[in-house]
Amino acid sequence: MLIVFAATALFACPDKAKEPSSSPKPLSAPPPPAAAPAAQAEPIIGEFTLMNFQAKEDMDFFVKEGAKLSEDLVNLGRMLFYDKRLSKAHDISCNTCHDLANFGVDNKVLSAGHRGKLGDRNSSTVYNASIQLAQFWDGREPTVEAQAWGPILNPVEMAMPNEKRVLDTLESMPGYVEAFKKAFPGEAKPISKENVGKAIGAFERRLITPTRFHKFLAGDTKALTEAEQRGVETFATVGCTACHTGPGVGGLMFKKLGDQKPWPGLKDKGQGAVTKNPEQDHFFKVPTLLNVAKTAPYGHDGQMATLEDAVKMMAEYQLNKTVTEAEVQDIVAFLNALTGEIPTDFIKEPELPASTAKTPKAEKAPKGK
């Protein structure tokens, strides 16, 4: 039997008893028959399953919150996101590793940073990052605003030597001076560390990608195919919703990697390396699964090449379950339905302020390298 996830009730009022009339009333034409209700496919998903993906704030809430941010602030954040002059060698921007035209990733196991150095963790997508409980795999920063400075000053990534170098770079360009004044009107010193983070964070808070699954949650029963709906049910019955919940289908908790069976070859201490608490060793943020079909490879170290690999390993090491090929394909069908649309107009690379003679020059590579 098909189970409808959003219950409705029809109420009918009984006719009042009619009093006898002394004079008969003329007969009138019978009313036209009621129009047949529009055919609508009923979902095969139970209400209990769908509740795993509901939260106090839904995707529409986050879209509206992003829309409240001023256009001047968001436009400034877009410029900073694309500006390679915020890197030591003027060759890397935020967009280099978080390619917005490619669902916010570079599809590499490990991204190459300053002078080709490789990081030690896979670069997560910036799409929908702001709706998660914390940033980075180990959750060391609470918001996208706080996260913004991490890559800029990381010696393996953009490698700027200090905050002063970044602020001097921005202050050397009249275009940025004016843009910061517009974004932060009335401030005595609008170009500041805090405001750089606020601007980049504001831009990223607009990078929200609702999916067909969210349309389904909102009541559009035809937004998902039967195979995709079956995938949602399988995803829940296997146990994936123990961690992957809410509007982002994840991103709301930390979980030990290898919760049921030791994860093979795991050395990264994750959250424990930040907190210095051994009880949090090997805990990582549960990632959002929005756009997951486009953001391979998977895991903090990028060692899971395909969705099928990820589903099997997560089931085995996190849930101590062996999934059948049919279950894997069901879940993968659902995961593909979590792909949103890239906001192509919003992410167009902007014209950047022109450098001046005062703008710090790019660091030249050492001879022979």
C-alpha cells in the first residue's frame, strides 16, 4: 500500500433537517458534477522516513537568509573569492580549489596549493557549507566567515605570510577601498580582517542549491522517480539517516570514522587533533550529501573514488552492515537526486580592481623550480 507522507483530512458537514414548507418551490436544474481531482502520484515513502530530513530550518529558510545580505557586501565577497592576489604567488584563489562552476570542488584527491604543495585532506565543496554546524573536516571554525582566513594564511594553500600582507594588498587598490566603503558604510576602517571574512562569508551564504528532493519534501510528489523514492527508503532502512539528516542530508554532527569497525589505514586524528581530547580522535564532520554525485572523490582523504565505493564502505565500517548490489543502486539513485543547479549568473567571475604600483608583487619561484 502506498503511504502518503503529508496527511490530509476531508470534512463534510451533515445537512440540517429541512422544515416542511406550505408551498412547493420551483424545481431548479441539478448542480454540475464536481470536477475530478487532478491525478497525482502518491509517494511510496513513509512519514517516519521523511521526518529524518526535516529540520527547524529548511532550504527555503537559508535561501531567504542569504537574500537579506546586502548586494554590496555579497559583490565584494565574490571579488575576494576570485582574486588570486590574495595568494603569495598570485596564482591561487578560493575558486581554484573550490571551483564554483564545478559544484565547488576540483575533483582531486588532494588539492595543489602554493608551489604545488598538497594538502592532507580532500577539499570540501563550498556549496551549502554555511548550513552546516561547523567548517573544515575537523570543525575547527564555526562559520564560513571564520573559515575564510584559513586557506589564505595556510602555508600549503594560498600561503600569505600574515594578515598585514593581505590588508596591504587590498588597501593598495582604489577599487577595493571603494568596495569596502560601500559594503561597510560608516566604518572608520572598513578594510579589516573581520570584514574580509564577513564579505567572503556573505558570498558563500548565497551558495545554496535546493534539489528535487527538497521539492519532494515540500509536497511535489512527482519530483522524484519511483527508483529515487525507493532509494530514500533504502537509505533510511540501512541506517544512513543516523548521521545524514536534516535539509543538508548531513553536516549537523561529528562522527567517529570507523564507528563499528576500524577504518583501514586511518592516521588522521580529525577533531581530536584540534581539541587534544583523545576521546575525539578520528571524529570528523559528517559532510552534507547535497551535490554529492558531482563532488568525487569522497572522504576526508579522498580515497573513495565512486559513490558505490562510498556507500559500501560507509555501510561496512560505520554501520557494520553488508549492503546488496540492489541496495547500493537504490541509494545511489537517491544520491543523484540530491544534485542542485549551479547558479551560473550569480557565480560569474567579476571584474577585479586594478593593481597599482603599491600592490605587493607576486613571490617569484626559487631558481631551478
